[in-house]
Amino acid sequence: MTKQKAVLTPFLTASRASVILFLLYLLSGWVSLLLIAPPDYAIPIYPPAGFALAFALIYGIRVWPAVLFGSIGIQWLLNTSQPMPSGIGWPMLSFIPLGAVLQMWVGHRLAKTLLPFPYALDTPSSIARFLLIIAPLGCLISASVGIATLYFAGHLKGDDLGFNLWSWWIGDTLGVLVVTPLVFALLGQPRSDWIGRRLVIILPLIVALSVVAVAHTHINRWEKQRLASEFERDANHLSQLLSHRLRVQNDMVFALERFLILHRNLTAADFKTFVSAWLQRYPGSQNIAWSPMVPDSQRTTFEQHWQQQLQQPDFSILVRDPNGKTFPAPTASHYLPILFVEPLQKNLSVRGLDPLGFAPTRSAIETAIHSGNPSAAQAIRLVQEAHHQKEQRGIAVYHAVYAPADTPNEKPTWLGVISTVFRMDDVLQATLGNPSDQIEICLVDIFSPPSKQRLSGPEGCQYNNWLAGHSPVYRETLQFGGREWELRLRPTELYLAHKRTWAAWFMLAASLGSVAVLGAFLLLISGRTRRVEEHIEYLAHYDVLTNLPNRNLWRQQAEEAIAEAQKYQDKLAILFLDLDHFKTVNDSLGHPVGDQLLTIVADRLSSCLRQEDVLARQGGDEFVLVLPALDNPQQAGVVAQRMLTTLGQKVEIEGHELKPSMSIGIAIYPEDGEDIDTLLRHADLAMYSAKADGRNSYRFFEEEMNARALERLMLESALRRAIERDELVLFYQAQFDTEQQGFFGCEALVRWRHPEMGMILPAQFIPVAEESGLIVPMGEWILREACRQQVRWRMEGKHIIIAINISALQFAKPDFVTTVAKILQETEADPAFIELEITESALMQNSEVLQKRLQALRDLGLTLALDDFGTGYSCLAYLKQLPISRIKLDRSFVKELPSDSEDIAIASATLSLAHNLGMEVVAEGVENEDQKIFLEGLGCRFMQGYFFARPTAADHFLHVPQLKPVPAAGEIA
């Protein structure tokens, strides 16, 4: 069929397409940035890349400004929501939009090179090129330009280049693979190619993308929950470590308390020995000190005593003002001067210092005295750390020490105060390690003034907004020294990057990849459906093998021709044509040869016709022809003869020389019918008449043909009843051994003894039986009756081989071997004296099934013979592979012996080659002595024909005077 050239009519003008592309590019790019998937916020799909390529393929490269400005708009939106890192400015970022335009141009060039125009994307090859070459190769451009830009701007490190390049490329590639089918389904050109494909492509893709979107939401939620759980676990671990360290700090105080109670006359050396181990084991402590309680009445004595003991003449009880300046303590009821302090060298400046003189520490000491438990002061600035660049906050803990009372009625004696000061940053560092690069830590004294709240952590972390906008976060309240602290933790980007897995990204990318494959599949299916629909329309009217009109189109055209003939009172001829012996060609040479023959026949027949004549293949080996506008019926005969002559020329197919022929029936309008069905039926009857008259001829329909057709139907019905009523009878024709001058066997031949018509010969009813399928039950009856006869003769002491004809249809039945075995068992016939004659056409389909079936028959003890040899297209080389013992030379090659040179050549070659292959040959149809003598001269020992004996009933077979068995009868086979 001729396909009209598609007309490309763009649905949108280039300018409108550019505007739409700009909006789609900008909107889809912004949405894709909202759908980023962890880790590193990689974008698993970037739809703008797909919109850019699709619009370029549909509307041309002239839509590039939309891509340029759309990409610039995305960069602007991104910068608005997330400030650019230092070093990245608009001049640098302009390379990214240029890369997007270059990528669109490269993809467009690849498509023009690799895909046929217009881009229908409906064949496996075009879809494969788009899926495997154009999309992935073209999308390397934008990724390469963008990553290079960010690298040279210092935003990406060298270690991150590979991943970021890969994820950018994956996002663009998936964007092209998913979006392009959708855009083409809506706007693809020519529109006629895409209108029928829209629902098939768009609806499943939208459903699939919706499912992916829902899955993406759940995956992200699951990922956030997993990150929060892991962070809470890690944060809780840090909290436990800090709590343990604070408990240890209290344990140090309690241990020192017991030590001081037991050692009233403590020396500086004793104190140092006891506390040094604690200081070494738990870094971060600024000092551990002992401050004895000194009443004002004993101040002078105390100072003088310890000036001598410490060898420090200037030792005195001091206080310090808020600016850090020390001076002698003013008179008070009692004092708590620091007497022993370790490590001493770092803390010499605090020896003698009375913490009661400092308001924050005085409050903590008073709390410790009244509560009996350690009490922590507000965070203080450590004077000892003033030279450090980073000022640390110190925490002073005080614990009052009492000597136990000697009697229950006495009060414990207040001995003094233990103090320990630790640097909070150093404690956290020693306790928690250095997690600040992954987890930011903030420790806050909740009820202190705002300036005193931050104990450790970044500036400003004491405010609640320090945790705002971060997820996940951790807050834990800690009780220490009578104060309420809060530990605040938040993860860094490095922590999140390390903890995030690629599961979410890969699951989303894999889902989108599946959607892309679905899109390719939908393109293929919808495209194939469109092409199939076009092809179906062709198939609905034409025969694929011969390219002739089929019966449907022919019938339509024939009816139109009849209507035209009726209108103008013209004559018209309907011809029914059937190839002769086509089944033999198919069976012997195979269906491929048969198909080639049909093609050649169609070409030859078409060459004989006018342009207005309509030839069609009816089916199988049948053709029909309408010849309109005839002047007289004889013109149809002229055309039929011309076709017979042209068709009869020899043709060679795969090394086989064939001479096809045809039987043609002709029906004339209006004499033989006025409608197509009647004319066809009458032409069919005329064709069968031509076949009955010897084939390779044509016949005009005659009214008596209807009667003959009716007669044939009646014959078929009568034959069916004949099998049921046992009207069939077997005759036997002897087979002679000319060397032994006697018969060695016979062939069973069926006859029909009709109660009214008398004896009917096989030539009259066997064709009907074969065409109607009655040959199968008839063949079983013949086989069973012949086996019974063999048993009767055996009981009379006569061992006679009976040859039984097996039709091709009967032999092809799957249960044929089983049926033969069953009949042998039922009749108790000796298989050694049963020979099955199988036609040549039944054995030409060389297959493992055929070989096994023949071998199974041989295993039953039967002899196999090849009947009608020479009428098909077999070769002896193939027959050598079959378990055949005997060949029967067809009577058609014996009839003209010894005068016909071709028959002489065939008979000579058959006998020579058969003997070389170890096979016997039986010549059929020997009717005179010249034939007998000639065949004997060729070495043919076994013959059969009227010259020796005519077929006769079983009762008379052994009583014919000229029949005598050969010596040692029954052993020749």
C-alpha cells in the first residue's frame, strides 16, 4: 500500500513554543530543586534537560533563548533561597546556562544524525539509539560544564568531582528519558503519528510518576526518621559521657573530703600526692584546692604559721575584686583562704585567696554549707587563662567539710571547703573527644543571667534560635552542683553527609530509571500499534505471500465489477484456479519451496492480465480471477489458456526443477449466475471438472456439473455407509519373482460391492475417500481384513506376503503405530508376512518423529515398502536413512517401456541406485511381455501387473491356473 507523506504542521509557532519552553524550563527546574534527595542534595531527575531537547527536536534549534534564560532564572531562584558561596558570582555562573544551551544543541545534532525524520520514535532501533546514545551522550555536556564551573570557583573539592559529575549526568539523562516521551506525545510532529499514541504514553507515565512522587515522599520521610534516630543515639551517648564526667567530678570532691577528715595535720605534699592522680586521670580541671575555715580571731596566727610552713613571707588572706585585682581581705567573722592547691605552679596566684570575697563563689559556698552537698557557682572567667586566645568558662564547685562529732549531742566541726575549678571546654574535649566537626555542642546554665549562661559552645548558642531551623536536634537537662544545665546538640553537614546512605537516592533514581524504561516501552508499543494498524489495514486486503488482493478485497471488487456489468449490460467472467499436485510439492520439498512456487505462480498469472482484471489468492493453492468488460465468453478461455501456457514453463527452486500446472474453472455472468457466490460456486465446479479430466486445463461451467457435484456428495454418503455395512471387499493381485518363476506375495486392493450399482472400482471412490477423510477408517478396515486373510492362508499352510497400501493421511495419524499393533494382536497375524506400502509423499518430511514411527513399525516385525516411487521429489540418498526394504516403481514409468527414453532412464536409474543401496524393486503395471523382458534386462526381478495376473478375490486367488508359489515361499521377504 502506498503511504501518504506526513505533513508537518506545528501545533505552536516557534515564538509561542519558546515562551512555553521558558516557563516549563523555569518551573520544572525550580520544582526539581525542591525534590532533591540525600545525600549531598543530589537531584535524581532534572526535567528541564528533557524539555529543552524535546522542544529542539520538534520546533528546531531556534528555541535556544528559552533554555538560556530559563537556566539563568533557575540560578537566580537558587541564589535567592540559598546565597552563593564565596567565589561564585554571576560571571562564573553564566557558564552553566551556556552549558545547558550547548547540551540542547549537541542532543539535537545527535538526533538528526542517528534518527530518521520525523522523529516518530516507534521502532526498536530508533528507541534504542535515543535511550542508549542520544540521551546519555548528549547529557554529558551540561554536567561537564557545570561541574567544571563549580570546581574552578572553589565550591567543589577534587574528591567530589566524580560523584557530582555522575549525579548531574544521571539527573539530566533521566530528565530527557522521562520528559521527552511526554512532550512528543503532546506536541510531536506529524500530529497524525502521535494523536493515537497520546493516551497510551501519557496516562501510564503520569501514573508511574505519581507513584514515584509518593514513594519519594515516603523515602525522604523514612530517611529523616532514620537520621533523627541515629543522631539521637549518638547525642544520647555524648550526654551520658558528660553526665559520667560530672559524677566523677563529684566523686573527686567526696574522696578528698574523706581524706581531709582522716588527715587533720595535712601537709602540702600529702595534698599533692592525693589529688595528682585525679588531675592526671581527668584532664580539664583547672585546680583542686583546700580552704580551711579560719575564724577572725585566729587570722594573724594562721597567716604567720603558714608563712613559715610555706616559706612564703607575703602569704596572707586575700580577696579579689571583679577586675581581678587582689588585696588583703577585710575583717570578717571567718575566712576560707585557699591553702593547698594543685597544680601549684599554674595556680600560685590563688594561694591565700578567700572565695568568700567574690559574690558568685560566695553564694555557691553558702549553698554548699547549708546543703551539705557540692555546689557549683556560675560560670567565671579564669584569670589563669587570660593569655589564651580563646577564653574558656570555668566552673567552680565547692563542698563543705565537717569533722564528725565525738558524741551524738555535739555538732560536727566545720573544717573548711574543698573547691575544684574545671575548664568546661577542656572537660568536654577530654570527655567527648572532638566531635565539633560533626556535632556542634552547646552547654547552657539555664537560670544564670544571659551573659553567664553559655558554659561551652559557639557564640550565641545559649539562645533558643540556635537550634531553630535545624533537624534533627537534641536537648538534655543535666543536674550538677545544685544547678540546672542544658546540653544542646545539633548535627553539622559533615555529620549528615556521613550518616546519610545512598539508599534514598538510588531508590528514587532506580524508580525514575524504570519510568524511563516504561516510557521507551510505551513509545515502542504505541509506535508498533500504529504501524500494526496500518499494516493490518494492508493485511485485511492483501495476501502477504503473493502481494495479491485477498478474498475480502477481491470479493468487494468483484461485486463492484458485477454491479458495473449489470449497469452497462456487460459480460464478466469469474475464474477459479487451483494448482495441480501442489500438496505433493509441499510434502516432498517442504513449505518454503511451496511458498516460493506460489509467489512465482502469482507473478506469472499477473503478467497475463489487463490492468482492470483482478487476481486474488483465495487461500492455499487456490486463486480467483475476475475478468470484467468481456465481449464474449471465449475471451475468458483465451486468458485461461494464456495463463496455462505461461505457467507451464519450467522453474528451478532450490535446485529442484518444477513444471507447475493448474486447473481452471470459468463461470460467465450473467449466464452462470448473477451474484458472486453463485458464480464462485459454479467456477469451482468447473475447476473440479478440469481436474477430473486430467488437470492442466480449463473448463467452462455446464449445468450438468451441478448434477455431478450432487452425485459426488451422494457417493461420499454412500461410501460412509458402505464402511459401516461391510460392503467393501479385498481383491489380491499377485507379485511375481521372475527369477523363481512364481509368485512370492500379493497386494491387497479394495473394491466396493454396491448393492445397487454393483462393483465400483477404486478410481471412483478412493479420491472421494481421501478428500473426505474416510480413507482413515477405510484404511483400518483394509489392514484388519488383510491380516485376517493372512491368518486364514497360514492356517492352510500357505505363507504369502500381503502388501497393504497405507494412505499419507492414515500414516500421519499420531496413533497409527498403536493402531497397527492393536490389529496385529487382535487378528494374530504374522508381521513377517505383512508389508506396508507407504506413499512417497508421506515419507518426504524428514523428521525425528517420522524416523521413530518407521522404526517402531519395523520393530513390530513388519516390512516397509515405498509405493508410487518417482511421482514425488524424493532422492535415494535420503531414502537410505529410512528403514525401507522395497521400492515400487510407479506404473507411469513402466507404461511406455521400452519405447519412451525418459521412462527408460528413470527405470534404469531407480533399479541401479536401489540395488546399490540394498533395496528390492517391484515394477508395477507390467502388462506385456516386452515390458517384462526389458525390465528383466535391467535387473528387475520382482514385477506386478496384468501380464501375470489380474486382481481376484481371496477365495479364487490360489486356484488361478497360472499362479504357483516360488520355492521356499515366505522366505524371500
